[in-house]
Amino acid sequence: MLYRKELRPKRKMLRPFALLGFVGFLLNFSDFGSVILGAPVALAVLLIYTQPLWTAIFGRIFLKEPITRNNVVAIATVILGVIVLVNPFTIGSIGSSAGVILALLGGVFLSMWVILGRYLGKLGYNPLPRSSGTRLSGSCSRWCHCRLSSCSSRTLR
């Protein structure tokens, strides 16, 4: 039985899925964009995975989740790690500062994607249509971005 009635997407799911897909698109864009702007790949990956820091903070703000002592230690460790990695006093020596900022935003977008998924789960949305709806919406966002960027590059030639 591959198709069940409760897994069928409903009209009220369109907005949350579109939002999740758009946040996924922003995450994907910031992942690649940070490297394109000149941040080293290793640094970009490490900064994107500051996501637990942002998830703990956004979980507290939006989902009213408690921040435990372990969360505080983890947050402090992530902040210290970012300071050691980026070294704000010599930021020009590690590549593009715009790439570094975009990689950090990638961590924020990944966190927003996790928080939105948790929120939709708490509302009772089934994970299977939620995941497929998100992928479809993200693909549409990427397609629109590719169409816009290819149109603008043709007009510049």
C-alpha cells in the first residue's frame, strides 16, 4: 500500500511547505554562495554547522523550549570555536568576509529549517508529505532563481 489517504497533501499545508522549501533554498544558496564569494570550503562547512547554536536560541524564542545547562555549555563552545576559526582581528586573511557572513547565515537558515520542521511536527503534520512538499517547494524556488539568473546574464552580454 504505497498511497494512503492521510499522507495526501492538503491545501492548508501549502503555505508551511512553501515556507520550508524557501528556507531550504536559502540554506542551499548560502552553502554554495559562501564558497563562491571566497570563503574556504572547510571554514564554510564549519560555520554552517553552527546550526545547533541557532537552533537552541530559536527553539527558546519561538517554541519556548528550555535552555539547559548543557545547552549553555554547547552554545559557549560554539561561540568560542567560531571566534577561534574566524579570528575577527585578521578576517581578511581567511578569504572573503562576505563569504564568511553568508556561511554563518547558512547555519541560521539550517536552524530555521529545523525549527519550522519541529513546529509543523507539533502541529501534527505527517513527516512524509512535509518532507516531499518541502522538496517540491525548494525545487520551485531554485528553478525560479536559475531562470532569473540566466535571464539577467543574457541581458548583460
